[in-house]
Amino acid sequence: MKQAIQDAVKKLFDLNVEVTLTRPEPEFGDYATNIAMQLAKQIGDNPRKIAERIAEELSLEGKYEAVEVAGPGFINIRLHGADLLVLARQEPYAAYKDKKVVLEYSCPNAFKELHTGHLYQTIFGDILARLLLIGGAKVQRTSFGGDVGLHVAKCLWGMVQELGGENPSELAKVSKDSFERARWISQCYVIGAKAYEDDEVAKHEIDELNKTIYGFHDHKDETSPLAQMYWATRQWSYDYFDAFYDAIKVDHMRQYPESATAPVGMEVVKAELEKGNLKESDGAVVFEGDESKHLHTRVFITSQGLPTYETKDIGVIWQEKADYNFDHRYLITGNDQKEYMRVVFAAAEMFRPELAGSMTHLTNGTVRFGDGKKMSSRLGNVSRAVEVIDIVREKVRTLVDDESLVEDVALGAIKYVFAKYKLGGDIAFDMEETVSLTGNSGPYLQYAHARARNILAKIADNSSVKGETLYARPTEVRAEDRALVRKLSEYHEIMDIAIRQLEPHHICNYLFELAQEFNRYYERNQVVGNEHELHRASLVAMYADTLRAGLMILGITAPEKM
């Protein structure tokens, strides 16, 4: 269609143009362009007259059902029904074909529980990975988190208090359940964190313990009592991450621990210091900011000789590049990391110029409950990811009678509410809206899919026609079908936008609108027992398949019954 319009403009006005098509309201047509208004000044004529000439040219061969001019010069094009069916079956464009992509997300720290922010980033990252895969990319999912550092020292200090000393054998008394172990580790961290704030002696001990923990890695200490406690509970954390990812039904990521990236980063930073790209300041190694580029000064090695987060982040970038030789690297963090990552990316591109333009930092806002309160991770008051899932699960039980559906519907509710907000803004987690069988929610769309499958099941039970014939693709579009088929024809376009822009909220909006369009169709047109039953069943099947495909991309199960 774009080419046809370009050819018409070339023939009529001897001009080469780029054509943009939009989707107008259904009553105006299937596609529209304002190319005539763009050309009016250049051609020196009334845009409506220009539009009429282009429309006349487009109508000559009968490719379109109608080409009409509206308003000051819009050209509205209405497709033949057969072409709408072709569009409805079209696959999304492989925008990232054969690109090697690293997607780093989730990024929990060992020795801490996952909170609501991790729940959001893990689910959103999983959806982005699916979009990239559909777009043809070769995707590597990674996660980067702290297994060394002050938070670990606080936690290990708290464990020593809880176990009555450096007694690794006492760990056997802790539950073997991964989630219970994570809860116990978190409680130990709270003890250590409070002592660090309130007790100068404890603070000094924890600071020294921080250096000792780095030594476990540097000196390969796995036998001293404290080292045994560290390595055992570190593994508990990774087991907990795996159990959590299984529970929310997402693919696992390759974990890059800070202990592994710190030595890599240290080598890079020391080499760049010698080159003059970094500076020494009061015994520390720093990256000097540049106000003209909105970059602030950051410390890469402390005056105590320890690597900072900046150095560890440089290390993970270098490792991911070595392991996967990525064409592009995407990183998802909270909005609070935006300025920090600007410096890290700027430093990385200074150290290694070939990285320029190959890394994108995506940031998310804050998850808030319906009352507007932030889901916080303050000391001792962590909004745990598992608690959010538990609360939603209990709410779902008030909606569905079948216990076997509870988990899928609960996860569908959570994943959908996270996907339907554009990345960057805050997420309003209103329980009544999130867990609802009406409105723009995951459970509503799951129910819509089950309802469509139920219609098909009734036809299968009553019809003499069985098997594939019952679900054959429609071969024609009747007047009453057109609005539904037109909506189905938009699927691949919406997917193209979501894939290119990495914005799944477009899919959510589309699926909700599609379900509403089907409801209007079903209210006006009897399906089961109608003389056109098989034809209409083919449309119901196409609709159900489209819903299921869209939900699958969001990581949401589409139940057959509900």
C-alpha cells in the first residue's frame, strides 16, 4: 500500500516521498495517510485536490474496496475482506534477526530476599526476552548481583549472633525450604544492619568482616568455619532465586556474582588509570565527571583498595562481551539507577570505544499499592515478592472455584498489571482492578479465552462436522464479521510496535480491545446453532488463537476452561 501511494505520487507529481500509514476509526476505513497535506506546499495546490488525484489513481486497478478523501485532504483506504484475512494471518516482522542480544534483569543480591521491585523487573524482563526472541534475536538472559560487599558482611555478622558464634554445623537447624531459608537470611541481615547503625564496636567488626569476605574469594578459603557459613548460605540464596523463578514460571538467567566480576573490573580500572582515563584522589580511583555531558564524578576503587559497584559493573559488561560477543546489551533497573548508569556506560565506552551505542539502559518506576503507598524495602519492613503473590493468590480464590486454576490466574493477574504500564512510570497495583473478571486485567482476558474455547466445545459436541474442518480458517468476510476481522488484522502490526520499541503495554491494550470487539460480535451474531455456525466458529477460533498467542508472549497461561 505504501509503495502504491509512492508510485502514484511519482507518476502524478514526479516526487519521491516517504509514506506514513495510520489506522483510523473503522467507519473511515482500514488505513489512512495525510501525504497530500504534506505535499501541498511543495506542489503549490490545495491538499484536498492533491488527495483526490492520488485517490483516483489508487482506485484504478481495483486493489482496494474503497479509496476516499476526507476533511482537508486525508486519504482513507478500505481493504477487501480477503486482504484483511491475509493481514490477520501475517507473522510479526523479525526486527532483530540474528542479532546477539544480552538482556540483564532481575539482579537480586545474594543474602537478601527478593522484593516487589525484583518481582516487577523479573516479570518484565522475561516478557522483553520473549519479544526479542519473536523479533529474531539470539537472546542471552543474565542477572548480576552482590555476593560480596557490606550487605553480606552485615548478614554474616547477624548469622554469627543467631548461631552463637562461627558454627556452620548449626545451619542444619534451619529449614530446608528455600523460601524459609531466604527468610532466615533476611532476618540475620536485619540484625546486622541495625547493629551497624547503633553500635560502634559492631560497626568496626562488620567493616573488618567485609574485607574478610573478599578474602574468602582471593585466598580460596572454603574450610574456615566462617567461610563454610558464607559459602553454604550463598548457595542457599541461589537456590532460592531458582525456586522463585520456577514459582512465577519464568526462564532462569545466568547469574554473574560480583565476586567474579570484581577482579575483571579491577584489572580494567587499573589499566585505565595508567592510561590517564581515571584519576587518583585521596587514595581512591575516580572517574571525573563532565557537567557538559551531565556526568558526575564516581569512585571506582575506594581508598581502602576495594572495588565499588562501578568497577563490578564494568566487570560484568566485560564478561558478558567475552562470553556472548553481544551486538546489543539491554539492562533493566529502577529509575534511581539512571544517573549512576550514565556514568558507568560513559566510562565503559571511554575504555572500550567499540561499545559505543551498543548498550541500552531501561528503567522502571515504583510499584505502588492502590492506596498510593510505596512497596518499600526499608530496614526490617521489606515488601517481599512472595507476599505479593500470596495476597493475589488468596484474592483469586474468591473468583474461581477450581483450585487447579488459582496459580495460573494469580500469575496472570500479576504479569498483566506489570505489562500494561509503559516502562518508566510508576505501577499502580490496585488489587480490585488487578484481580478482576471485568476490565483491563489478566484474569478478564484469561476468562475471555476460556469463554471462546467453551463456544467451540459446544459446537464440537453438537456438530456432525469433526476435527480440523470445524476450526478451518475463514475464507470470506461478511458484513457482520468485518469489525472483528479488522481488529484481528491489527495483531501483527501491534506486535511489530511492541517488538521494535520493547513496549508490551501495546499488546495489553490490543488484547483488551480485541476481547471487547469480540463481545460486540457475539452479542449481535448467534454462533452455536446458527445456519452460519461453522463460518462463525472459524472466526471464534481465530480470535481465541490470537488471544492465546498474545497472552503467551506476556508469559500468561490461557486456560481452556475457567
